[in-house]
Amino acid sequence: MPHVVTQSCVGDGSCVYACPVNCIQPTPDDPAFELAEMLHVDPATCVDCGACVTACPVDAIKPHTRLTAEETEFALINAAYHEVPRARPRMAPVPARLVVRDRGEPLRVAIVGSGPAAMYAAEELLTIPDARVDVYERLPRPDGLVRSGVAPDHRRTRRVSRQLERIREHPGLRLHLGVEVGRDVTHEELLAGHHAVIYGVGAAADRRLEVPGAELPGVLSATELVGWYNGHPDHADRTVDLSARRAVIVGNGNVALDVARILAQDPDALSDSEIDPAALRVLRDSRIEEVVVVARRGAEHAAFTLPELVGLRATPGVALDVPASELPAPGAAADPARTKLDLLRALPPVAAEDERRRIALRFLRAPVRVLAGPDGRVAGIELQRTAVGPDGALAATGETEVLDAGLVVTSIGYRGLPVGDLPYEPARGVVPNEAGRVVGPEDGATRPGTYVVGWIKRGPSGFIGTNKACAQETVATLVEDLNAGRLPSPARPPADAAVAAPRRRERLRALVGRR
């Protein structure tokens, strides 16, 4: 009875470390791990011990006999991965235990942010005896993108929040909600009350769509729309107009497919999810019949992952439309793109009279401009056909088309924003660092006691679980600096006075009220 990894895998590697026979690949020490769309159990060497099931934080691993009809595809995907000969390590190494030089005082660290990267860093720090961690979150609730960025119908993926909650329950951790660093408490105050400060603030901004009309009412970023239906306080009051027949999404990553699925599926399927009730009421009145997902490159370069595509195909009541003319010839792509293309080719044609809502994937099209209607709102989008040359460069063909649309969502990537007066690399949208240690972009000078983790450290790459290894690296760097005497003792207790400032209490009440 081999086990199978299913689509809610978050890639934190817990199952790999738990497996006694090294049958789950790729492992965290494999260069392919960070880029892997999912992990795979080898059915030939799995001994059915169930250790991986216990270790998985999101219940993504099942015996093959307990797969649902929608999950059976994953048994083939897991097996196919291991049919390709690959050099692989004998066993994924367990990270070395942190050893801290006794300084006669407990380690105190402030962490800004409460998403996965921040909490994995806290978990690592709390393995140090007597360590104390203060987590500062500007919102009235924790978990970052696990709560506000994961689609509400990805119920199992959201279960990683249980793991983050267990970390928060550690007696050495204090969580301060509704505290904005830079307004309620300064970086200097945090550093005065702790040996070090770690920033795990993510990549909070979208990459902008630089075409005429992108500023029109009815053009939303994926962050705005996802925040709206997840009830994020910054976006919960947003007005989203779903009165038109068609919506267009520019970009085809996992978030784009999530948005398409939420807009197209039966709202009743979301009623028992964590979707914001106000957003669900709007979705119940939606008149959208078709969601078109537009990508600049071909299907063989699709940014969405294989698990996301399998889940999209299985969405009840939704027709997934990809004309054969949109797909390259069989055998023209390398694994894992080949498996995606095989799944797309196997889609049945969608008849014109099909009354189901439709998600249409369209490739080799780039936005030229967003068109306005008489009322000044979005009325459509002009697209230009593209072609990929032998050198991989994208070129315009001159052929254009116009799609009527009342909603345009841009989902073309994220970028980090400047963090206070810390150094910043605008081109990458990150705080420059060496293994998490903040440094100046020009002179390489270290910012004493200041560290970064997650997307603000490495850019928006990887999955939820990728942040675990990222956090381990940053904390190891911090401990190295502590042992070398580069982190002075805190000058005073943590800044509770600033945390309890009246302006903080007033804004927290306002945020809770908006939610």
C-alpha cells in the first residue's frame, strides 16, 4: 500500500526527514528541491510505515487506496517521477543542532511578521534553551499569507496554520497583534530590548501591469482581490463588480488559477470555507460566465504547478477550456512540463452550448492596453499574439484581439517593499543580505543585530515550506553572530510601553471593526 503526495503539499520537507527509507524525493539537500512543484513518494520502495502521514502538516499524504476520485491522478504522477533515473542522496541530512555559547542571559529576539517564514524562524530559535521570542504583527490576526493569501477552498493547505499555532503556543513566545513597526514601535526600540530583530514581512506589493488603462476602475491586482475574498483588513471594504459576463486574469501562476476558480465555481461550494461572508454574498450574485487566464508564453512555460492544474480540472461545475491549437506538439517539452501538457491535451472539448461556467486558458498573448467603457470603467482588454524564438526571447507578432471584460485582474508576481530605513534593492524587491544578515548594497557593511527571512530575504520564490530551510539559515547566521560576540546584550526589557501606546489600541479597534 504505497503512500501518495497529493495537491495540498506545502513542501516543508517534514515527510522527507520522517521517512526511514528515503523514498520521498526530491530531498531538501537536492538543488531541485526549491524549484520542485511537489514531492513524490516512490511506490517501489515505500514500506507503508505511515511516518510521512504523521509528519505532514497539511494532511497531504494518503495511502493509495484512500485517494478520492479527484486525487487518483497523483498516484500516477508520484510513480512517474521515480521512473526517471536521477542521482539522489542516500538520506536527507537533519540540520545540525544550534549550539549557543553561554552568556549568562537568555537569548531575546524580536520577529516582525507572523507568517510562515517568521514563525519557522521562531520555532528554530525556541529550540535554544531559555530563548525568548517576541513576534510583532501589524494586523489583528496572525499567520500572514496562510490566512490572507491561500484560497479559501484549499482547506488542507490552510491546515498549516495549525502548525503555526503550535509554535505560537510555546511558553517562550509572546505575540503582539496590531503593532506596526515604524509607527507603534521603532526598530531602534526593538533592538534596544532584544539581542536581534528578524524581519519576516514578505513581499507585500504586486508587480504593476505597465500598459495604458491599467489604472482604470475594475482593474485589480491579485493581492487586492485575494485579500477581498479572504477578508484581509486592508481589502475587506473593497467594492468588486462582478456584473459583467467575462473576467480576464493576466498571468497564469497558481494565484491566477486560484482567482479563476473562486470566480467560476458554484458559491455553495465555498459556503463552508473560510471565505469572507461579504465576499461570498457578492459571488452569489455574480454574472460572470467565463474567466480567461492569459499568459505571455506558451503552455510548455506555464507558471502554474502540476498539482494546481489537477485541482483545477476537478472543480465541479466548471468547464476548463484549452483549444488544441494553444498547445505545442507532443514530445516538445521536458518533464515536468510534459505531464502538464498531457493533462491539458486530455481535456474534453467544451461545446458552445455547454452551460457551465468556463475557465479558458489562453497562451502566447500579451496585454497591450485596457479599454474603458462609456462610464469610465473597464470594458475590455486588447491582447497581442506573441511568439517564442529559438533563443527563448519573446516577440510580438502584430496580430491583436480584443476581449470584452468587466473585470481585469493582474497576477504577474509580487515584490517586497522597503522596510523602514533598512537597505533595499529595488530591482529585486528585497533587503540585501548575506545568509539572512542585513548588509548595505554598496559597501557590504553589516547592520548589527538585523536579519531577514522569507520573501523579503530571497524574493517571491518557493512554497510555504520553502521558508523552513530559509529560516534555519537565518537563525544559524544569527547564532553565529551571537557566539562571536557581535550582538550586545539588550539595554532594557522589550518595548512593552510602546506596544501599549494609545494609537496602537485605536488602530487595532479600527482594523477589527473593518473585518
